[in-house]
Amino acid sequence: MRKFWLISCLGYALATCDTWAAEKLKIESTVAFRSVLEDLGPKFQQVSGAELELSFDTAGVISRRVSSGEGSVLP
């Protein structure tokens, strides 16, 4: 189920964003998704041409980063 959800999100990003193809995408995720992202990341990069920067931490740390305005979020 997690893999399906992640594939759906990456597919949505690929389908709706046409300006980032040559850009670096920063993905912050909990450690629970590490194996899924490390498996799908290279495949996504190959198909999209976008470079991925993966970062893993606890949900609390990620929440504080987002709350403080660090990084950016796709609309």
C-alpha cells in the first residue's frame, strides 16, 4: 500500500509539473519509507530526468522543518 501511494504521488508530480525536469527535487521522508524511496528513486530519475535528493528523519523533525518554512512544497 505504501509503495502504491508513493508511486501515485511521484506520478502526480511527473504529470503536473513541467518546469522541474532538469531540477533537483528534495524529498524528505520518515525512515519508514527509506527502502521504498531508495528502490523507486533511481527509476523515477531515469524516467523523469529529474535529480532526487533524499533525506530521512523522524516525523517530529520533519514537522518542525515544515512548520518553520524550511524547504518548499509542491502546490
